[in-house]
Amino acid sequence: MMEVLNDHNIRTKPLQAFRVNCNRSQLRPIYTYLDQELEMDEGNNEHLQRPSLTFPVRYQLEVCISHGYLNEHNITPKFIHRLQGMEERDARILLECVQERKTRVYDPMDIFTTQRDKRADSTKSIPETCVYMRRATVTPTGILFQTPSVEVSNRVIRKYHRHADRFLRVSFTDEKLLGRIRHTDKEASNELFTRVYRALEQGIVIGDRRYEFLAFGNSQLREHGTYFFAPIDNLTPDAIREWMGYFDRVKVVAKYASRLGQCFSTTKASKSCKEVKCSKIPDIERNSYKFTDGVGKISPALADLLTDEMVTRKPSPDYQVSCFQFRLAGCKGVLAVDPSVPEDEVHLRETQEKFWSKHSRLEIIRCSGFASAALNRQLIQVMSSLGVPDEYFRKRVRTMLRDYTEAEFNPAKALQLLMKTIDANQMTPRIANLVRGGFMDSQEPFVMSLIRLWRAWTVKYLKEKAKIPLDYGAFLLGVVDETATLRGYHCDAPEDELPQIFCQILCPQTKEPQVITGRCIVARNPSLHPGDVRIVEAVDCPELHHLVDVVVFPQTGDRDVPNMLSGGDLDGDDYVVIWDKELIAPGILINEPPASYTAVTAEKLSRPVEISDIRKFFVEYMKNDRLGAIANAHLAWADRYPEGVKSGICLELAQLHSDAVDYPKSGVKARMQKRHRIRSWPHFFEKPKEERSHKSYKILGQLYDLVERIDFTPRYDLQPNERLMYAFELTLDELREAKEVKGGYDSAIRRIMAQFDIKSEFEVWSTFVMSHCNNNDYKFHEEIGEISFLLKERFRKEVLENCPDRSQLPRKVAAMYVITALEIEDAKKSQQEEHERMTPRCKGNPPPMQLSKEDIERLPLMSFPWLFPEILVDISHGRLMVPTDYEPDYDDASWTQETEFEEVPIASLTIGSDIAVSDEDSEANSNHGSDVELENIVVEY
């Protein structure tokens, strides 16, 4: 051993005396103390009650231990007693700070002397549609617990909201940073899946609670996640499942689990439509195809109520959502507006009823809306095989790279692109409002950081996914033509007699409805079969003008069009509609025969499904989920063969992919054969060196080589906006109040970053996340959009509650901006001083400090004041008053219209060494000492 160390130039020193302490009592972890409720005192034979931690504190301690920030072997009874002597809130926040710093604390007692950030109570008011949820990640070697975070609730948690803290979200993954556990046929991995089943069967113990398996949502299953519940009194997981509905008629295990999961969909319960009249209407079925699978109808009156309740950012006062994805009792799917439906009714079809439930409240998952269409690798590959010239894709990529490079420095170009390519979370129009407000011209640090992130995020997905936004396209929910006006698909129809669709969008720039007409391309992601991408004819149909931002498919013909698009239906599927003249010109792209997407026959049990069956299915799914592997193999084989997606092996993989999509409901595994496996990967897959790869010269390889990634670095080098800094004569109390709220906001942001392994606050605020720990980018973009919106809504509400006099709101928002800027300036100054100490003395001044990546990560967060972007725009333009009935609506485009404004006197604020405050405030502050964090503020008039 000594020779080996010497070979690596490691100095060694032999020890003459070395012994190992075998006294195991000294290595006993703190759990033996925490979990033993009683002990016998040998001296007086009395029972002494060991003081126990409250569960929130105990759980947060487990968070710190599981991540290695504290070690159970050097936590002492003295440390536990110290925690017990604190208020529960203070002890919990203290441990949250330890977790947020992500640094190992070698002496646990040090945390009691470490300076803590001032913050509001993290369990203070949150939106009523939300809940604090605890999470656990089970890995092959341990369990990682996460600090509770805010998320949208679901039907089950709303029902048992008094016991919401007894729910636990559990996910099963590989070790940290390695992603989820992959499918495998190797027997050596059986023990790994045995560990998963053991956790499902035996539960997870935290303190005095044993969390037991409850059920899993449909999207959770794909991410290998599930819900656990800790029983209390007569409330057990069995009792909760019994309340959820009647499932005994379902004999297929996978379908049974899917029906349970329906109750765990992330929804918002409607207040305005608590009781709705439901009528059953028949499905439209022909040739064994169901043209109305998953779509029902809702009256315009109810749609208006739901729009007012669910849409906080209406494009216009009379805007009405045309389609709602919903849950109601045991029914699911979408409800499309139909003027023929009576005032307070919804009409449901048989295909929408999945099970019986006594729950009667209408719940909304999402509302229809416009999102820009984009190509991806699968669509490009199919379209290339169908005849679209490769130069079309290359030209689009070159144009994108040139435009986005210019947009980072040119406000006019940035505004054009932001309003042209709108993401699913509608963030680009909000950033466009900030550009209109002049913050890009003034080089405001936060806005310039967002612009840089937006460009880096766009280029990243262009490189990795070939995501090419389209100028003439939309990504929309699908519904059916209830008027039977549109022409459907007929097998024997002439080639020029195309199926018809109706598509009316709300133009992002003008906010006016625009009906699309002429030849269009329709598709659904993912598209693997050559028949999945189809040419249709878009027509203007006055009877359907009440439907906006949806694509309407015909109910006539031999086969429904959605089924031809990757086996889609109308229960909440999104469709790509493209009307780009370069793509739809005759002869460019032709319709191939559609695939025959027939569902596999599921195996039924001869007895009722038991919860042990569901546990076993969960593990079997983890072991046999090959959806991603099949999709990647299809891409690789299509890249290899000249016929592309028309090759025989690709057609086989397309059918296998369809089977794998149905696996969560059918329980029938999609099995890849040996011939389907890839021996050498195209270079654009970026496989590790140990896997063989080769240079791809087809279109996807060409596009990959055209793009170079861009690193995102926040613009901490820029100075804050002077008008925002000097708009008001702020008092110390106003700054202190802003600082306290900022502490809570920053903590919530960091919690989200830690939960999803996100690198910066800008990614959370904008939802343009560069990297994260989830596997499905599209679903995660939706999820982080909801989380980000709820975070902003929660802290906007807190600020507004502290500002009953709305005329004072601009002052509060300005204080938020000023305190943020001062914190950053103070931190940069400290880093500069440290840099000067570390720089060798030389003649003259030391070289200016360049902020490294590590330096930037240590700087304070800057997104806090941008909870109120419209107020910041007003302040920067000298408009210092708000309406007395003001409520935040920061996506309304009207707040960035350029208007004339008068110059107003402003205070000057500089960095100095003493405190100076306004005369009216000096006396009020004379009786208490200065706040340490604010001692360098000077306000001069």
C-alpha cells in the first residue's frame, strides 16, 4: 500500500502505534436515542420519558441526515435537547437553512451559532389550490428526503386536507445524478427491484410514522413515482381507496391502477361550478372507430364561469376558453363549448366514464390555449422520409441561429421572436412585455439575464431535440365537430379530396381571431409511422366560430383522423397543425396509408384485483418499461436505412412503440427482439465512449452539427436600473419589510431548485430550465410552469396583504428592487475584497475581478422584485400611482404600452458607511439600533 501511494507522489508517514476503537457504543447513531421512548433509570427504578422532537422537526432532521449535511453518528443527545428547547418553527427553519446551504456540518452544534437569514414562515399562506408535500427518493442504497415544497393538490388530498402532512410522494431512482432505474432483463438486477417491492410492501418509517403504499397517478407511473400515506385513527390507505370510487368491475390490474391514478391528477376544483347537471350522450362510432372518444360538451354559460375562475390572464375581457381538460367523479377527458347545451349542463359520453364515484365536483386540469408549433427529431425524420427536402430544415436552423444571436442585443429582434414563438407556459409574451417596457434598452440585469437564458434554452433544445419553432403552426387541443359539417376521411376518396379540419387561433400579436384555411399538416407527438403525419384541408366553418385555439376534427368518414395520428384520441391529446406554404405545396409531402393502431388484449383476473397485485405491477412496469428505448432505436434505425421510417424494422418498432404507450393501461409488455437492438449509435445521440457510435450524414446528423451549445451566465456584471433605485425616498422600515419577505421568497426558490436539481433562479422564474432531474422534458415544462406560477402568486399575495393601501404599492415594489440590488452589491463587494486579499501585491490596483461560476452561485438571488413586473415598468416610466382596486395581472399586454409621463423628483441612493433617513422617519428610528444587513445604506435627498 505504501509503495502504491508513493507511486502517486503521495507522502506517507508510518505510524508506530495505531489501534481501532472497537467500542460500538460510541458509534451508535442518534436513532437509538430518538426512537427509544422510555428508559429505565437503574438508580431509582423510575421510568423517564425521553423528550421527542415534533414530527416537522424530526422530518427536517432526516432531510439533513439523508443528504449527508449532518451525520447521525456525531449527533448527540445535547444537540437533540437543544432542538427541543426551540420553538418548532425556529427549529424547522434552522434545519431548512442547513439543507439549503448544501454543506457538510462536521460539528452539529455549530448550526446554532451560524447566522440565519431572516425569512417569513415558509408554512404561511399558500394558494388554496396548493399543498405542502413531503417527498422521498428511494435509491438502491438509501432514501433521500426533501424539504416540503408547494405543489398543486388533487382530489384525494383536498378531501383529506386536515391530514395532508401524512401524505408522502415517493419516487424510485438510481443513485443520485444517474436518473431513473432503467429496464433490464438481467437476473443480477432482481435484488434491485426486490428492494423497490419491499418498500412498497413494508412502507417507509420516519419517526413515529409508518408511511404505507397508497396509489400512483398515471404520469407518476411513467416517472416511477407513487403516493404513500401514514395511517391515523380509522383513516388508512384502504379507507382512502374505498372512498375514491367503485372499481370492482375492473379485472385488469393495470387498468385498475390507472383508474385509481385518475383521482391523483393535478387539478383545481371549481368553486363556481360546484354542482353541475350531467347528461349522458352516445358516442359516435363507425367501423369500430370511436370518433368522439374522450370529448364531451359544456354550455357557454358554464364555460364563462370557468374562464373567469381558471384564467387569470385573459387576452381580452370577453375571452372564453373553448375546451377544458377535466375530471368529474369517475369521468375524464375534455369538455368543448357547444352553444346548443342548456345553461348549466355538461354532456358526457360513455367513453368518458371510467368508474363510479360519489365525488361530484368539477375539477379542471388545464384550459385550451395557443402555443407555437415546433418540429422535433421524430417529425423531421418522418417528414424527410415523406419527401420534404433537407434544405428546408437546414435553412430554418441557420435562420434561427442568426436571429437568436441578434436578439440578445437587439430589442426589436428580441420582441419579434418572443411574440412569434410562444412556449406552452406563455412566458415569452411576458418577457416581451419587459422588453417593451424599456428594460432591454437600459440593460437591466434581470431582464438581460432572461434574454440570455431564453436564447441558451432555445439553442440547447435545437441541438439536443432538433426543436425548430415554426412561424406558421400551432400546438392545440383536439375536439370533434359536433355539427357534422366537416368532411371526414374516406378510404376510397380521390387523392385531392382531403379530410377537413377547422382551426381558429387567437393571433398572439393582435389578439384577434384568425381562421386558418387551405392545405395543412396535422400530426401528434411522437410520430414514428410514415402515416402519422397527414395532409388535411382547413376550412372556414361559421357554425364553429365559437371554438378558438383548438383543432376541430370531423365526425364523418370511415375512420377518425385523430386515430390515424399515432393512435390519438380526444381525451386531452395535443396536435401539431402546420400551414407553412413551403411544406404544404403539392408534391412536397404525400399521405401514406395510416398505421392500424389496434389495442392489445389485456389479461383479466378471475378474481377481484388486490392491492398486492398493484404493487407487483408497479415493479413489473419499472422492470419492463421500454418506451424510451424503442423510440431511440427507431430514430437510430431510420437514420441508418435509406428508406428511413419506411424501412421494415422501423415499421415494427412503430407498432412496438404503440404497444409500449398502452402498457400502463393494458399491462401487456412491449418486447424488443434482438434484431431491434442498436449496435452503433448515430453521433447525435451523444452516447458515452464505451458505447459504439458513428458519424451520421443524414438530416438529423447535419442539424446537430450546425448547432453549438451556449452556456448560460446571469448578467450580474450589469448595474441596476437607476430609475427604479432612485424613484422614492425609502425608509428603513420599508427596506426591512422587503428584506424579510425576500428571505422567504429566496428560500422557496432555492427549495424548488434543490428539489428538481435546477441550477439558477432564472430558470425557475422563466420555466426555461436548462437541466433537471426529471426524464420527460415536455411534462416537466408543464410542471415547472405550474410550480413557478404558484410561487409568484403566493408571494404577490403576501405583499398585497401587507399593503391594504394600494397607493403605497409602488413604494413597496421599489423597496423590493432596492434591497435586492443592495444585497447583490454588498456580496460582490465582499467577493472583490476577498479577491484582492488573494491577489499577490503588485504595483497599482489589482486587476478587476471576473466573476467565476462559483462566485455567481454564491451571490444573492435577484428575481424577487419581478413578482410585480408591471409595477416596475410603471415606476421606470415615472408612473408612480396605481388604481385603488389594483390586482396583479402581469401578463396583460396593456401595461407596457408607451405613454407620455412627467418627470418626477427622485431620491439618490448610494453605497456609504452611515445611515441617513428622511426627517419624518429619523425620530421613529432613533430608539432602536441599525439593522446589520442595512447599515451601509445611505439615502440622500
